[in-house]
Amino acid sequence: MKLKTLLYISAFLLVVISCEKKDNNEETTLEPITIDFSSFNVTEKNTTFSQGNISMIVTETLAEDCAEGYCAFEFTSTGLILMPARVEINLQSVTGISSITIAGYDNCAQNCTKVFFYDADGNVVNSGSVDQGFGEYSISFNSGLGNAKSMAVSTCEGSVDLITIE
């Protein structure tokens, strides 16, 4: 009787331990997040707005943008028009990012619409630009996002319509 009880207890513990190991090794996947800029109506620069737990702000352009010190923008039924301005997106609440895609319209020259990813200290960890100019664009980043805590999209004349985070 004691041996049978010990076998049951051992089998039970073995099942519990193997289940715990399996749970610890499971990868969590991020449900895609789509930011649709046509749903906002902010009129003042440096005003925080958010979608879910992602906060954003439209600010003046910096030296790394197409022109420094400007902030003209408008939210429309299709997205956020920047002329010039930059929109900064806080990514600190999002974990497990594998890709980010930005879609919009570039009404500026080649490499005018730019995207920057920053770490917690504000250092650029990845960047890119729309290389075709003048037309609809979609630019994707599939690497170099592990340390990204924020991102910014800037242009002298164009729009940001959607950002998809996966």
C-alpha cells in the first residue's frame, strides 16, 4: 500500500514539474496593434493622445529631420498630415515587438519622410526613410527593434495614416 501511494505521488509530481517546464518555455506573441491616425483630433502641439496603452505626441522637428524647429500638422479623415512636424510614439508598454510598419503618403522629395527608433536613453537604435518620395508609402522594420522604447516619424510634407506593431 505504501509503495502504491509513493508511485502515485511520484507520478503526480512528475506531471506537475513537466507542465511547469512547458509553461516557462512557451513564447508569448504580441497581438498586432494598429494605430489609425484618422481617429484623433488634436490641434495643439505637445498634446499627448493615446490608443490603448500607447501614448503619442506631435512635436517640433529636430536637426535629424528634414528641417529643424517646425510643427505644422493636421488630423484628417485619412490620417495625420505633417508639414513639417514629427509624431513621437512611446513603445515602453509594448513587449515582444518583431516588426513595425508605417503607411502614409509622401508629398516630399526622396528620403524626406524619416523614421527613428530610440532606446531608453534617447539613442537612435534603428532608422530609415521613404526612398521613393511623392506617393503612397509603406516602410517596414523587422530587426533592430529589441531595445526600442520609442519611435518618431517625421516629414516636411506628407502623412502618417497607419502604424502596425507586431
